[in-house]
Amino acid sequence: MLIITSGLPSAGKSRTIDFLSKSDGTWHIIRPSDWVPDNLSSLSDENQRQYNIGCWSMAIDKTREAISEVPPNEFIVLDSCNSKHTTLLTIITDAKAAMHEVALLFVQSNIELCLARDSKLTEPLLRDYANRFKTSLPHYKKSCDLFLVVRNNGTLEQLKTELHDVWKKLCQNT
């Protein structure tokens, strides 16, 4: 199964995947952030942007490799904001062609909490993401086999509780 995370920056997508992956099953987690160096902020804004684009491109390539190499009963996760449906259409098509079910896992969190979790974020940036989700989520809903929403507006314990039903749905489809 290919799981595509989606949600605002600092909504808790990675934490959600980390909790889920401690459950049964084999998980192949691909995060563009894994290739970002610690000193990225020392680069110019343009160089940071180019580096982030390169990391995203590498994550897409690794996801394609995983789709062709990993059995459909294992979990492949592309863990990023994934706010633009059009950039993932071929990945979704490739996954289905390889007999993987595709799930979109949208982690919902309010803008104020995301700002509190990461001081580098700005409200205009998060509003831009929110506007893109208004367009992309209906498309994801149509093209994915599962569309799961996790609310992360409270404590870690509340998040863990919310994930029980998500885990059941994922297991029913693998």
C-alpha cells in the first residue's frame, strides 16, 4: 500500500506516521526532509529553495523505486505536505498499476497550532497551503482508494487515540 501524507507544515504528519509504523507491518518511509542538511539555513533563500526541490525530486524517485520493488502488502509512505495533487498523479497511477492500494492520510491541524509548533512558519505561507488543499483534496479523494483524516489539534495521547481507527482501516486494505 502506498500512503501519501498530506497536511500543513507542522501539522504532525511525520509524528502520525511514526506512531502508525510502530504497529504491525513493514514500513518504507520516504521523507524529502531526510536529505536536508542541518546547515541548510546558512544558504541563500534561492539555494535553499533549489536544495528543497532536489530533495523532493529524490523522494519521488525513491517512491517510484519502492512501488516497483516493495510487495503490495507492505507500507510505502511518501511523508510530505503533498499539497499539489497534480505532482503525484503519475505516482498514484504507477502504484495502482503495481497492485498497491493508495491511501491519502490527511493530517488536519489548525494554523495557530502549526505556527506554535514551528516559529519559522508564517501565517501567509500556511494560508497558501490551505488554499491549495481546497483544490487538491477533492482530487485526491477521487484518485485514492482510501481517504483518511486525522485530527491533530490536541495532545499526543489524543492523536494516538485517533489513530486506532486509522490503523484498522489501513489493515483492512492490505
